[in-house]
Amino acid sequence: MAAVSALRSALATNVDTVTGLRVFATTPMQPSPPMAVVMFNGFPGPRRAMAKGLTEMEFTVTVFTADASQQGAGETAMDAYVATSGAGSMWVAIESDTTLGGNAETIQVTDMSGYEFVEFGNQLLTACTWTVQVFADASA
């Protein structure tokens, strides 16, 4: 199976196509918004092999924007990232290379959360999370 670290890094490379967004393939110690963090979310449901020996995995990409104490700033900044098209669209960025540099058979965004406020490094930030389904070769 393609290494989780390779898939996570390749997904971060896709997200890094959004100008002005700091992208991390591992969680940073201190937040520096606007930023995106890619995380492995596991194998959805029972682990199963698909046709052609593919394994289904799930990753999340969470974008963090301005300090939530700045009224409306985080939500306004997030609006461009949640668009389904355009240069700032996370959806477009995540799916910009559906093979993740040859590490996956295909990927797709399956879900996007609404805006939420989260505490990260003693800051209250605005966040939104995209769930990404990845099919990778189980024998690689």
C-alpha cells in the first residue's frame, strides 16, 4: 500500500497551489493562519480491498483562518476557500492531481464541514474541514 506519509505529503502539495495559504503535512506546534493541515483519518468502516487491489483511505484537510475574536474576519476569509471554483477554492486545489503524484489511483472530496471555531495554540480560530477519499494500491 502507498505509505500514508507519501499520500499525506502529496495531498499537501495539491493544497499548496492556493496562493497565500501555509500548508502543513503534519500538525504545527503553533498556528499561523491562514493555514491548512492535512491529516490521515483512517480507513472508513471495515478495511476493505477494492477492485484492482485498491484500499480505501480517508484524509482531512482543515483550513484555519483569522482569530475568531476579530468579528467576522475568519468567516470572511474562509468564504474564498469554500468556493467550488476559482483560484482560492480548496475543492479545486485538493482535486488538482487526483493521482497524488502517482501515489493513488484516484481521490475525491466527499464532504466539507461548516465553519466552526476551534482553539489551537491558545488562539480561537475559524476552521473548515474537507474530507478526502483516497483509493491507493494495496500491494505497492
